[in-house]
Amino acid sequence: MELLGEKPIAAISEALTQRLLERFHLEVSSLVFDCTNFDTFIDTENPSQLPQRGHAKSKRSDLRIVGLALLVSIDFHVPLLWKVYPGNQHDSVTFVQILEELTQRYQALARDCQSITLVFDKGNNSARNQEILDGSGFHFVGSLVPTHFADLLALPVEKFQPLKDPRLKPTRALRLTRQVWEQERTLLLTFSPELQRKQIRGIQQHLTKKRRALEELQAKLRRSQKPGAKGKGYSQESLWKQVQKICSGQHIAKILHVAVSKVRGQLQLRYRTEVSAFTRIKEQHLGKRILFTDQHSWSNEQIVLAYRSQSQVEDAFADMKDPHFL
């Protein structure tokens, strides 16, 4: 690969993509973009710029990783554009680079389809990306960070309408328009009971682990304050740092209320579960997504199905990471 260089590889990639389009008549009306990264066992002293320490999908913070961006067709998830990038580069930065390359190839793609819609998730959002996308000739379906739209999350599920496509039952949706990065977009709030159940189970499992960790921390604190205890012990600041580390994770700090205090010279750690906070999170946050698009004429069902087509590229990533996949 080193003998070819980046430009010849890019030319081969473009020629191969065009050949795939011509030979197999791939459907390009909707294309899915996503990023992942791969663990490497490349030594830290190796000067290569691609493997870097970053947010590893595998949670292996001890390994250097390499990023991969893919743009795939919805039918047969055939890769049409790909890019390898440093593991510490944010997805939104990579998205800009892909957009620039994709815009250059737009004319070739447009010969096969007059309207092309890109599908991507919220990790690729930024005002700059939206500006580039608006000028690219492509339409889009994406998602927004729900917590940035607290007023929308507060809307009761009773206002949501059932989706008609059998593939989407029992998902419900609420449609509205809103300014996003100074442009009017169609927003679709979706609620999936199945997703809500999965998220509730996940939070409950996390809470069980967090409570166990807090119990262990309480026991360590008691032992450290007994007469003749060895070691440095805890300061109020160091104890609170441990608490913050334990209570990290989405929604956890809102559900677990922890207090660190000093009584008669002794540090105390108390915690309780805020049931009302958990109930509020279940009602307002869990099971919900906020999709947005410039395809204002599309039906609710078309928007949701397009967004869910991301599973195609996720399947491709899973296959690539499976050591037993043939």
C-alpha cells in the first residue's frame, strides 16, 4: 500500500465505486454514513500518525485505535466511499472530509439518481457540517441530541401518532418544524416502547453496579477512619472524586443522590435513589429520539425507515470486527 500513495488509492476507490454503480445498478437514493474504530496493538513508540489514543468503541483505553468512515448503499450495504483516519479525530471532523469528497463525486452519483439523501447520526452534527451539507446538493436525515431540546422531550407520548408501516409498530411519532442552525427543518419525535424497555433495563443494571461500588466505598471509608488504620486515608476532596467517578454515566447522577459530609471530625458518605427522578427520566427521555431532515415532503414512515437503515452500516462494522466472519 505504501508504494501506491494516497492519490492513486483514492483514484482506484473512485473508479471501483463507479464500476459498482454501473455493473450492479445500486440504489443510491439514500446512502448511510457512519464511523467506527478498530483496536490495534501498535507500540506507543511507533511514529505512525493513524493509530492514536481516543474514544475506543471497545472501551479499550490502553490501545491505540484507527478510525474508519464508511458510506454504504441501503441495498446490500455496499461501501461506496471510505476513509481511514487518526483514532483521536472526532466523527464530525471526518464527516466534513467525507462531504467534500462526496460533493466532488456528486455528478457521477446524480446520473443514476436525481435526489440523494444522506443518513447519519447525531455524532456528525455541527453548524459547519450543516452549512456544507446545504450547499452540497444532497438531502439528509439525521438525529439531534435529545437533551438539547428539553421542551420537546417534555411533550407527552399521548400526543404522538402511531406509524402505519407494519415494520415500525408499535413506534409512535410527533411531527413539527423548528429552526436548527438557522434553517427550518422537519423534526420527528419518535417513541419506541421496546427501546424504552431496553434503556430502563440498562439503567437498572448500571444502578445495581453503582450502588455496590458505593457500598464498597463506604466500607473502605469506615476502615480508613478506625484507630490504627494504615495508609493515607481519604480527604473530603478525594472522597468526592471517587463518588463522581462511580456516579458517571448518563442519567446516573440525577438518580443517585450522594452526600459527603464531616461529622465530629469523621467523614461520612450517604446515598439514596431518587425514585421521582428515575420516573421523570423514564417518562421524558427514555425510548425517545429526535430526527431531523430537509425532506419536508417525506412521510413520517419514510423518515424513520431511512434513519433506521443505519443498521446496514452497523452490520458491516460488526462483520469486519468478527474474527470468525467469512
